[in-house]
Amino acid sequence: MNILEVLHQNQHMQGFTTDPERKYMYWSFTDSVVKTNYNNTMIAQTHVTGGHLGDIAYYEGKLYASFLGNALPGHAWDDWTAFKIYVYNADDLSLDHIIDMPICDEMKANACAPDDQYGFMAIDGVTFGRDTEGNTKMFVACALFSEERFHNQILLQLSLDGTFEKRHLFPTGNQVYGIQTLDYDWDAGEFWFTTYGGSLPFQAKETLYCIASDLKTVRAKYRYSSPYGLFCLGGGKYLACAIGGKNGNTQGYAFECDEAWFASGKKPQDIFEELSGKSTD
């Protein structure tokens, strides 16, 4: 099996995607975006400052990455000051334009107030897929505060130019920081998202979810954690993630799997080491 990888990055991996022809892989790390071919040769790389990148998506020759502006001095590390989508040219990773997310500023302004129903903390994933009318839209995943009343995961639906249209809520239970990676399966018409595992009594134990095309129904959920990257290849195949190293020299890996693996009870890191013969220490 071909193990796809990126080595020697400064901070940990946030997500990955491919082009439709499966010629290139695109990887997001906390402070960088990397392009490789399927032989793991680096083609291009760019860095960001002043914030935190999240998951990444490819659409019509562009890469879309969620971005959070760093907290002000003296504030909590997750008191983010900006919510944006960075759009890169897929050829050379030059920055094409930036999409502002005023809906996120509105939700943050009311976050954790007595009447707040969302618990919005951040954005941490982006993908393109069909809405319930069959139109292609941009979807952005929200990260949430860890409180029992915030029990719906949230996707923001936007037009292709980034204009907010509506929220979609999924009753999957509270998760640590909410959704981490997001992707759309064009073959099945389903959304997949991953989360961290919860440790509080009211938090869900499942960490991987499939949402049906009605954007309401949780079709499947698994205790399979792939929060640093999940990509739908189509035909019932997926790329799951593994990571390694420490800040200053981190690695990101992607390997092919199918849905049966999600119910195996094995950890992705252990599966990766079995497949590759590599240790991620």
C-alpha cells in the first residue's frame, strides 16, 4: 500500500485533500500548506503567520483552508480574533484571496451567553458538496465549547463566493472543540466529519460521523479517531491520517482504508504502523 507522507514540518497536521486526477496531495499544518505528488516529493510549500490553519479542501484549481487569527496578548489561547478562509492557487500555493466570515464574528459575540444555542468557538474544516437542492456549496465546520447544552455539531453553508446562507445542526453530542476535519463523498452524497475523543460524562464517545444527503440524518458513527485528516476517495474508499514527531519536526501521513476499518476497534495510528512498518515516535 502506498503511504503518503509529509516530513519536517513545524507544527502538527490539520488535514489533507487531493486534486480530482489524484496527481497531487495537499496538506495543511498549523502554520503551513504543502503540495506533494503521489511519490511523496514536495512540489511547493507556503507558510502563514498570525494564526492557525485548519482543514483544507480542493475546488476548481483552488485550495480553501480555514484560518483563525491568534488571540490578543493576555487572552486565552483559543480566544480567536479572526475567522477566515484562505484561498490558494493549487499550482504554486500563492495566496489568491481571503474570504471573511462575519457570521462567525456574530456567533462569537454571543458565545456562551445564557441564550446561546450554538457554543461557537472557531472554524476548523472546509469542504465542497451538494446542498439539499443538489447545488454545489461551500461548507465550513465549527468548533464548539465543551458544555453539555452545546450538543449539536454545526456546519455553515456558504455560496461559492463565501456568502453565508444557513446553518446545519447535527445531534451528535458535545465534543472536545467540535468538528476537526470535514469532507464530502461525491459518490454517495454524504458528509463525513471527525472529532477528538471526549472525556467528560456528557460528551459523545464516537469520533467519526457520516451525515446523509438530507443534511439531517446521522447515517453512521464510529469510535475511530482521524482528527488530523480524512478524505473521501469515492467508491467506498477513504484516506485516514496518522501523525508523528514533535513541534519543530512533525510528520503527517495518509493511508487508504474503507468503512469496515472504522468499526474495527483499532486506532488509526496502530493501523498505520502495521501497514507501513514505521513508528511515528
